[in-house]
Amino acid sequence: MVLSAKDKIVSLSELAALITDGSSLALGGSFLHRGPFALVRELIRQGRRGLELIKQSPGYDIDLLCRAGALRRTRAGIVAMEGNFGLARWYRQAVESGQIELEEHACATITAGLRAAAFGIPFQPCGGLQGSALPALNGWKSCEDPYGSRRDVWLIPPIAPDFAIIHANAVSRSGDARVLGTAHWDRIMTRAAKKVLVVAEELLPDESFRERPELTLVPHFMVEAVAVVPRGAWPGSCWPHYEIDYPAVEAYVAETDSDLSGHLAAAPEARVSANA
Amino acid sequence: MPEERWSGFSYIVTNLARFIRPNEVTFSGVNSNLPMMACLLAKDAYDFYFTYINVAGGVDPHPTKVPISSSDPMLAAGTQSIFSNEDFYDLCTRGGMDLCFLGAAQIDGEGQTNVSVIGDWHAPKVRLPGGGGGAVMLPTARRSCTWRTEHSPRVLVEQLDFVTASGGMHGLVTPIAVFVKRDGRLVLQSWHPEKTLDEVIARTGFPIDGKGATPTPPPTAREQAALAALDLAGAFEEAAHVTLD
């Protein structure tokens, strides 16, 4: 008899409960696109504190965590709400006031650090960076090519997040995660992190994954737990299911105080549980 | 003729598009609506092929509408492959990126950029978004171009508050001027015909002399038609808030 892998499906609140105060989180997606935003909101509902966010291009997620006072630190390459929304205001205020510590990266140096962790090596050379003030700021070291090309290269130390959390288009019961369209940096995040959590639009039968295994970005054995949350990337997009909910983003940006109760109550996952 | 006049918005988008060359790999990224429109304009207005790749993973995509976010998955609609983030960075660092559009808050005369901070990095007056790909792409892409919707000495500076990315821009477009790199310095190539050379020099914080510069040739009928088709309702022009002052 062939035993199947264990069932990894949990509720959104159970998924968030796996993350303890002070954890470092690599969050998938980019700006307002296919981010695990329902999980970020649930961490805030549960009052999580002292988190670190690792992401090449955070926006809504980091702004929300700063606004809730849940973040202590970030490693990021570019932070904005994007589109016509400009800077992420609560993030900006948190850095300017010293509420959070910023380790400023280029997007590719985050990727290099994640690659070092994923490859199991103590550092990863990264192209470019010549003349930038970022290496000195972060204390990165360079070395000359030991094979004699006389080219110097910057060496980025490993970035091994406690958790990688991605929003997938679909999952299997045992945790295979299917991503459609660009994977952004989700793949390398899931290879670098100690544990992988997945939020997904929908649950599909194993047969569907067997028919198109090349669409599976993360195999089930690498995944700790999964929550199925339709519209969980709201107010961002999840292609091809839905686009950015611009009125919702405008309403979020227009709010001037730190009280998130209205915004959290308007989220799809909150409306579903209120109706249940 | 009034139809040949530039607006600040059409000036930036169209002159960014004029940096695109045949058969080259050209990239536009996050937070980059004006270069996104420049790439789409060039696909429509110019009689040559170039490879347009973008941060949404699209390779020569066929978007059915122009998205408000320049990283929107719409920019991968109709693509025949997904060329994702890790791929295009690696392409750039190994020398395969011909033209990169990269954002900037401040630009100096060598075409270096600050996208990090106004004031001291450790005690910021304004914390800016950060450079994203800049620090890695600017020194490794064959050419990079940037744009600003403001032309002033606080944006085009002698001394950056912080060097986020070095390596030097090949081109820079503002609402009133086009700069290009010559002997390692950004020099004025042309200026908005409704402005004077003296005004452009006065509003540029790094030294330029304007030698060899001419008024910018007006938009062609095809450039105008292509931009009009991309911004039918004028929403992008309105959101960009570009003035000549």
C-alpha cells in the first residue's frame, strides 16, 4: 500500500499561530501583486510583535505591519505602494522615527543572500554594485576573482528567513503549491527559508497536480502548512483570478490614524468568517 | 502647429522611447509608469523590432489595457514565456541587458543616482523607496536611462545625499530637457522648444554648458497617435502631474 503525504490544510488563524513573536518572514509577491496579505492581516489580528520582513519589493504588507507596530526590522530593496500611490507612508514614518531598523539592499543582493542560504554556502557573489554606497553601509566584503580574471566581486552573506510565506494560485491537500504567471522571488524564498507556509486561492485534487507538475513551484514535502483563502491577496492582485482593488487601496491610503480595525474588517477573509 | 506641441508628460514618455534601439533587449521595472508607456509607445510608433521585457515577467507582451501599476500581471498578458525577476537580473549582470529604465530621486552630473534618502542615511529627513535594481543594474546594463517629472537643482544635483547606484546613466529625460552621457558626464542633448537654454542651465544643479544642444524635435504624428491610444482618457497624463515649471 502506498501511503499519501499528510494533510497540511489548516485554518488561516492556525497558520498564523505557527509564527512566533520575533520571527523573520520572507513574503512572496511584489508590491501589490500576489502577496500573502491575508496572513499578514491575521498576524496583526493576533497581535504578533517584533517581526522582521525580508522582501525585495514590499509595499502594502510592510506598511500594514509598520502601522500596526508589529515590525522591528526589515531587509528590503525598494518599498512603495506603487501605481499612483507613491511612498508607503507608515513605513517611511517608521524608518524616519527609528521605530524599525532598515537594512537597505538592492533587490539582487536580497536574492544573493537567499541563494547563499538555499545553496548551503556561507556567501554568494553578486554582480554589479560597483560604486554604490550600499556595500559599505552593510559591511559587505569583496574579493578578487581567485581564478585570475582580476575582477572584484561583492560577497553577500546568507539570508535564511525563519519562514517563507507565499500566496499560491492553488494547493493540493498535502501542500504542493502551484503558481501561475511570474513567480517573482517566491521560488528562491522557499528554498532559503527554514519553513514554508502557503496561502492559496483554491484547493485542487492531486490529479490536477499530476497532470501539470511543471506548474508546481513548491513540492509538498517542503511545505509546513497551508490555508485556503479565496481572495487572500486582496487588496492586491492574483492573476488570473483578480486585479488590484484600487478603491480599497485608496481607502487604506486615505486613512490617517493607526487604527486598522475598519481595514481589517473589510478584508475578504474577515467577511467570510463573519458570515460563517 | 498646436498638435506638434509637447506637454511635459508627452515630452518625457516620447523622449524616453527615442532611446530605444532596434533589436535590443529593453527592460522596464516597478514604479516605472512613464518608461512602461515609452516601451509600449515604441512598439506602436517605430518601424523596428526590439525585445521588450518587464518586471511582470512579460516578453513582448500584448496587454489588453495599460495598467496603473508598472509591475501589473497585465504586462505579461499574451507573453509567450515568463522571464521572471531572478532571470532578468542575471541577464543584466552577465551583460545581456541593452537598455534598462531605472528610477531616481536625485541624479548627479556623472549620472549616478540616489533613491535612498534625503539627508543623512542614518538620520533621514525623508526616507525614499530605495533603489530596487539600480545598484546592480546601473553598472552592468549596457545603457540605462532615467527620468524625473521635476527639473530643479534639488533633483539634478552636484552632490548626491547618498550614492544608491553608480555606473552612470546613458540618458535622462525631464519635462524640459534631454541629457545624454558624453565622456562620462551627462550633457544637454536638447531642450523643450518652449523653454530657453538659459532656463534649462539655471534649473540644472550640476554644471552643463549646452554646447551642441538644440531644441527637441517635435513629436511625430505616429508618436502622438501611439501615446494618445495608450492614454485614451488622459488618466495617465493627469496622474503624472507633470508641469514645465
